[in-house]
Amino acid sequence: MRPQIVLFGDSITEQSYRLGGWGAALADTYTRKADILNRGYGGYNTRWALFLLHHLFPLDAPTPPVAVTIFFGANDAALLGRTSERQHVPLEEYKENLRKMIQHFKKRNTYIGGLTTSIRFRYELGRYVQFLAYLYCIFKKCSPSVLVLLITPPPIDETGRFEYARSLYGDKAMQLPERTNEVAGEYAKQCVELAEELGLPSVNLWSKMQETEGWQRKFLSDGLHLTPDGNAIVYQEVIKVFNETSLSAAKMPADVPHHSIIDGQNIEKAFQLQCPAI
């Protein structure tokens, strides 16, 4: 049973499993170490995402995640009176919605109680005890408490957004931008401030991307969503945080024995050492 790392967010998370995506890169890095679960929902803001919490992440889940990235704000920052106003969430509400998400993930999970009931009849006593011991080792080493990483919305290239709208709607495209970089920066600031307040790590993507000259075209495909280079920035910043914690892939145990330690004359031995439930 591998630890789980959940990516929770909007379309920038949903698209992260595409070729060159930051989620796909994480999945490759954690191959045989952890499962990267993509829970990205295009178009969602934090207000709507709150309704997903108990559905996607029930508190009695048998395998709580060891880490969660929360990556919202691009839609919350849509402007009132413009084409995407239905996605708008006021700044203070955005911050409080993030706080509610964090509180949900940080609640102590009662997974062991539910888990023992479901597996009690699936293993004879000896293997049942071994299996519980194995689970204890996994979660004791890898997940004393869930790591929550906040990621700010990216910067907005207003020219890129207008060009994208023109490509879709021609002369009917709205002349005024539905998002601005300045407003996106205000949401990014609230995200970072909340992380600091709660002692959580954060990635200030809004600031980080703008450190590079020509970021508008290099990192954004349509003024908002990410190019492969933009995805690479997210991956680099996320993996940097993970490597500074107990979630470094290099330090995590593999889920099953490497083929090189399997003795052809005594196959069971390698699996008994690493996978007592097998």
C-alpha cells in the first residue's frame, strides 16, 4: 500500500497530467514510492471546491494522504462585470475558504478503526497482525500528519487572454480582460499570508514566474494556463518543498522489493521482509 499525495485544484491541476505536466512529472518521480492523485476540477473556485471536500476526502478514509497541494485562486480572481464573473470569489472569502480546506485536511483521521473492520475477515490472525504492523510503519514513517502545501494562482498575461478570446470569438470577444495580473497578485498575497499564519509551506507562483524575462509567453499558453515550461516551474517548486520534508522520493521506501534482491531459490523471503501482508 503506497502513501498518497493529492493534487487538489482547478484546471491548472486537472491539466497537470498532460504531456509535460507538473503532476505527470511528480508521478514519475514517485514511481513505486507514492501514488499521485489528481483531483483537479476545471473552472472551479474555492467556494465550489468546498462542496467536494467530504465527497473526495472523507475523514474516515482508509488511507489518508500524506500530502496535499491546494492550488486555487485563478478563478476566484475573475473580475465582476466581465465574462467570467460567475467564478468570482471575494478576496477575504477566498482566504477563509482556503483555511477551511486546510482545517479539513489537518483533522485527525480515524482510518484505523474503519480499516480494521474491513480487513478483519480477510486475513487470518497472524497475517492480520502483520498487516497492521506494516501499515503502522508506513504511516509512522511517512505521514505523522498530512503536509499541506498552498500554491498561489499564476500571474496573468492580459494581452494573452485577449488574444485567446479573439481566437475563440473573433470580433465578439470582450475588449476588457476578465482577469488582471494586479488582481491575481492580491489573491496570491492572501494565499501566502495564510500559509505564513498557519506555519505551512507555500509556492508563490505569481511572483516566481515573473522573475523570468518574457514570462508571459514562456510560461503561459493563453495568458492563464501553463506551457510545458510553466509546468516545469510548478514541479520544481513543489518538489523543492517535498525534498525539505520526509517526502523526498529518494528517502521513501519502495512499495515492493527491487527485483535484484529476489532470490530465485527463496522468493518468499524478500516479500516477507518488505510486504508482510503478502
